[in-house]
Amino acid sequence: DEWMDEADLKLNMMIFMDAMIGLTERDPTRLETGA
């Protein structure tokens, strides 16, 4: 099931990126403080 693992990895990365973008959009000070 290598293709499943790769698909899951890509999906997790997309979710992670969306979460990071969502956090910075809700709290832009995170970018300024570097935290």
C-alpha cells in the first residue's frame, strides 16, 4: 500500500499547511514574533 502512504502523506501536508495558514490569518502577530 505504498500509494496509500504517499496519498496520506500528501493529505497530511495539505492539512498541516492549511492549519498553519489559518493560524497566521487569525493571529498575524505569530509571524511578527516568529513564534
